[in-house]
Amino acid sequence: MGTVAAERAMSIPPSMKESLVRTAERLFALHGLDGVSLRQIGQAAGTGNNSAVQYHFGTKEQLIQAIFEYRLPQLNERRRVLVAQVQPGDLRAAVEAHLRPMVEMAEGNDSYYMMFLERLENYWVPDHPFARLPKSYQASHRWYFTTVGSLLPDVPAPVRNMRMVGAMDICLHASADRERARHHGGRALPLALHINALFDAVIGFLSAPVSDATAAALALSPTSPSSRTVVP
């Protein structure tokens, strides 16, 4: 998606609000959600107003939600392009359609989004900010679980759901590692090798046969285990 189209898709227009959002993403990624104050974010964004974040967003929780609203339109537009290319029954293409845009975003010099999401994962909250977003922001998330789940019929549902969340986790942490390497001058594999090796591993993880030991443990487990939200 081109820059102009991306800006139109964002709910936050290019402005001081965007500067605050991008600064918050960077500082949260580097220092954690509890490691930086709203005042520090405003100062780092160069507002000259100690109350700028509260004025534009209100609370830290609302600022976190604004980061999603800033990044997800770009991710979901790329997903729409990849989903349109998925052939029926193609597990790898379906998985890549949802998760590859995360890997690609991590290559952007202005992105700290994957590192930010990794920090957010440390917080187990019953009312996750992602759940408060409009349904349009969540559509690709639902597509991933429905479509990829349908392509793993031999994996029992509880194990299947655990693996699909785990696949997102694998891509998230791999992408956050590449963001860190780029921002701190570290070395990384060439992108093509990184992507192909990563999705080789993810597809193997998703489609591995269920062992007798896992099947036995599943029979003794609750039918509805709790799950956490992983937000790409």
C-alpha cells in the first residue's frame, strides 16, 4: 500500500498525534509499558507540553490502543493482498497470508511495533486492548483462526488452537529479534532466507502429528482451556 493510501487508512492522521503514537511505540518497545511515563513520551515527541498525551489520548491504555489503530491498517491491507492469492487447501499460503506481514513490517526502519507487542505480551489482562478495537481491525485475526484451523483437521481442536497461537508467537518473537538487531546494529540473516526458514519451522510446528502422549494428556485435560490474546 502506498504512503498516501496508508495515511488515509489510518484513524490517526499525520500530526502531533501521530508523532506521539510513534514515540510511544518506540519508548514502550525499548523500556516496557511501565518503564516510561506519559510525560516522558510527550517530551520525547517534542511537544513542549507535559500534558500532551493526556490531552490527545487520555490514558496509557487509550494510547496503547492508538498504536494498534496506527499499525493495523497497513498490516491488514497487506494481508488482504496475500489472502487473495491463497489457493484452497494451501496451508503454507494461508499461514503466510496472515503472518508474513508481521515479518515484513519488522524490516521497516521506523517500526518498533513487534518489540512493542512483545513487551505487551508480558501483561496478562482480561480486557485486552485488541478486543476493544472495531471489528474491522479484527477481521484478519478471525480469518486466520478459521481458515488455518480448517486446514488442520487431524489436530484436535485444543491442540490446534494452542499451535495457531504458538505460530503467531514464533513469528512475533522472530520479528522482534530482527527489529532489535536493526536498531542496535546487530547482524541478521538475509530476509529471503529468514522468511523461508521461519515458515518451514512454523508449518512443521502446526502440522506435526499428535503423539500418543499428547492424546493421552488431552483426554485428561479440561475441554475449554483458557487462552491469551496474541496480537500481530
